[in-house]
Amino acid sequence: MGTIVTRKRKDGSVSYQAQILIKRAGVIVHREAQTFERKQAASAWLEKREKSLSMPGALERINAQDPTLDEVIQHYIIDSQRPLGDTKRQVLSAIQKFSIASLRCSQINSVAIVDFAKEKLATGVQAQTVENYLSHLAAIFVIAEPAWGYPLRKDEMESARVVTRRMGLTSKSRHRERRPTLDELDRLLTYFRLHRRWRRTARPMQYIIAFALFSARRQDEITRLLWSDLDEDGGRILVRDMKHPEDKDGNHIWCDIPKPALDIIRLIPRKKAQIFPYRTSTISTAFTRACKVLNIEDLRFHDLRHEGVSRLFEMGLSIPQVATVSGHRSWSSLQRYTHLRKTGDKYANWVWFETLKEQSMVDLSA
């Protein structure tokens, strides 16, 4: 069950690592190690630990305080008093399928985390995606020990993230510059208008897309907007739980609604508490599928927000004025748009303004 491994240091000195490995039915159920300066001390510790672990129920008691990462993630999901976002829940569930999830907390060091980053990168994702996975996982490392007493060390995660950045396994997200063309928008809205005629229960995506474009709202924000939070006379709406680097829960922000976006809201019938009572995953799937059918490459729903913000700058609005629409609390986030020149509103005579209005009685009656 136990072995002693001799390790030679860079300075020529020697240390002795006592290792314990327990298997049941061919599966590792417990592993631990301790390093000593003298071999006699390593042998004494090994003998004492083996005797302790052989006692009835000893292994079960240890494992209860040293669960697998898979169990810790599940604990985190269940125990969290704050609702987890769809993305965070999806990422954590995905991590549970990787080999690191089978390791116990005491086994997870920076090496194991770096190996996980390599394993994730090997699935074909970009370094930015790996960084996103580690970011969500790091949140668990921060609270596991102080909240539940699990030996999951946040300093190991911090060290691993330094290594993964230096090795190029992770990187910060790059600013996308992709904007939809008027032709692409025309094809998308035509597709969804016809699709809804064929299938009356389909989501009215043409209105959701147009609203996202002119309101500069994020996809998940759109689905949370409430009729009760709409100040139609003031031309603004309360955006609840707006995305924030540290904490979005309770981050409610009043945002101005540009006239084209407000005109679209006025076309929507008040059937439920939400203005757009749809799931974000449904909207995302429908948008991605339509782009694939129409051969529109590398366009994401979030690019509509980028287009909406860009439009406001091209109309000549200042950073503070744009921020009242987009909801950015830090104006530095809007500095990336300052290269845009004042060119006017290319949507001034957009044919879809009238088309959506004319078709609203038919499109939104279901």
C-alpha cells in the first residue's frame, strides 16, 4: 500500500517521499504523500498512516472531508444561494466530465490544473475559452476551504493560472469587430418572418433581433426585461442583474431606450410579465441555426449589441450618452469605439421599420 521514493534536489541533497495509494476494485480511492529529510522518518510515518487507515471506517471518514472535485462542484451548485447563470452552470457541468473531476481535493495541485487546461485546449477550443473555464472553476477554489473545510487550495489555482498564461494555454478574450451587414440582417429577418408563418409557435426572432440591435442589450438581459420596469414616457427601462465583473445579482441599472427599440416594444402584446418571455438558449440556437442555413459566417447574437453601440457612436453620441443606453459603468470599456467616425445613422430609412410594424398584427398574434 505504501512506498518510499528517493528524490534528488537541485543542490544535490536527497529527500524521501512516503506515498500511500489505496485501490478498490482497481479504482484509486485514496492517495496521499509526505516528504521527509530522513528515510527513517518517512518509514515511521508510513507505518503509522497505514495502521491508521486500516482501522474500520477510517477511509470513509477521510474521504468525507476530502471529496472529489466532481462532488465539490455539485455541492457548490446545490449550496449556492444565488442563482447561477446558464453559462456558469454549463461550464461547471462540462468540467465534471474531465479527468480532474475524479481527483480528490488534496490531490489537486497546479500540475493537475495545468493538465486540465491542456486537456480542454486539446478539444479544439480557443485559449480564451480555457481561460473562461478556469475562471469559473477558480470561484470554487476560493470558497471550498473556508466554507466547507475541503482541502482545495486557491493558491494552487493562482499558480496554475500564471503558468497557463505564460504557456499560452489561456488568454484574455479578444475584442470582436464583427458587425452584421444590412444585407445579412435583411436575410435573417426575412428568414424568421417566413419561418413564423410556417410555424406559428416559433419565437418572433425578427422582433428580438431588431430590439437587440437598437437597444444594445445583451441576450440574457432581453429575456429578463419586465413590463413593470418599463418607463415608456421617460424612454428608459430597468435592466435587472446586469452583467458586472464582480457581482451581477442586484445590479439593477436604468438604461435609456433609443426610439427604434421603444417602437419595437410597443408592437409586442402584453401577455406575460416579461416583454420577451423566451429562454436565452432557444434564442441562441435559433440564431445560430439561421446563420448556418443562410451561409452567414462568424456572426453571433452578441454582435448585435456591438452593432447597436457602434451605431450610436456613428450618430455622434458621446461616451456618457452611449453609456446611458449600453449600461457600461466603466467608460473605459467604451474606448474601443472611439475610432468610429460620425457618419450618421445608416438605419435612418431602414425598410424593416415599416415591415415589422405592418406585420406585427399577424406575426405576434399567436
